[in-house]
Amino acid sequence: MKQLTTVYHVTSLKNWNKIKSKGLIPKIGKLSDKYGENEKAIYTFISLEELDNALMNWLGQEYEDMEEELEKKIDIAVIEVDIRHLNLNTQTDENGNDFYEQKITEPIPPEYLKLIRIEESSFEED
């Protein structure tokens, strides 16, 4: 099994300016709260393939639901995270493979983050 060196984080694009100056800070966000998470964390995907799968399915649906609720567009930022400096215990599945999502509980400084893609919303505002 290859050692993970990069993971990917998804957030609203409006958060990017703050993230690029302060980094990613573990917290319980809207989705974490919705799913009953009780530990402050940063949730990441182990590959762009896993991230895209989530955006095409459950995570994309969550963003669409938020847009409906807020009645406004939410463009999505895809952030590449260099994790070589982190003391990260990767989560694995029953076969010993890296689990598609990795939970990071320590802050990630901005120098380890790079905006690699913007997913523009197709939500029609009134």
C-alpha cells in the first residue's frame, strides 16, 4: 500500500481567502453536525477520484440542498493538502486499504494547501 502524501478537501469557495491566510482549522461544521460528528476535524478524500465520486453523489446533494435552503449559489473549492508534515494515522477499511475519507484533527498551515479546482454551481438564483 502506497503512503498517502496528498489528500483533498472540499469547501465553499467563499472560505478560500480565509483558508489561504489562516490554514484549515479542525471544527464541527454544518455537515459534521448534521451527521452527528462530535470531534473537531478536517475531512478529506484520499484521491480526486474519491472526491469526484462524492461530489457526483452524496456530497453534491448536500451542497444542492444547502443552495435550496439558502436560495443562493455555492461555488465549491477543491483544495489539495500536502500531508507529509502531519502525524496522520490513516483510516483503513477491512482489507487494509486506505478508507476513501481521512479525518485530520490537527490544524493544517496555509503553506500546505493549494486551490486546484473550482466547481461552479448551476443553481438558478431568483
